[in-house]
Amino acid sequence: MFLEMAIYGVGGLLLPRSNSRSLAVGLFLFSVLNIIKAIESISNGHTNAGLSFTKIIQILVLWGSIRAVEATFKLRGRFADANTQRTK
């Protein structure tokens, strides 16, 4: 659990600075894997597998990662303005 928090924390700090599509997609895939793991624990009938605080946080992280992927693709994609394009 602490490793997951560290990955989300480092990714969350790096994403606004880098505007990286691959980082946004990586965080999205990581959040999807965590949701799958939560669904698996619920289906296996673990005792504390109900809709707990951590499950709600995982759903919010999934929603945030979807929005991050959408924003990074819009920032550099065909919907970007000439002013928002990053110059290298």
C-alpha cells in the first residue's frame, strides 16, 4: 500500500511538470490494476472487502487518472491552441 502511494505521489508531482502522455497513461493503467485487485478481493469474499474508504479513494484516483489522460492528450493533440503547445 505504501508503494502504491509512493507511485501515485511521484507520478502526481511529475505529471504537471512534464505533461507526459506516457506518464498519464501509465498512472491510468496502474489505477485500473488497483481497481481490478479491489474487485477481485470483493469477489473472493474477504472480510474487509466491502465499500471501504480505500475503495472510494481508488475510484477517485481512477477518475482523476482518466481526466489526466484526457488533459494531456488535449494539451498536445489536435484540440490544442497555438499558445498552449510546448516548444522545445
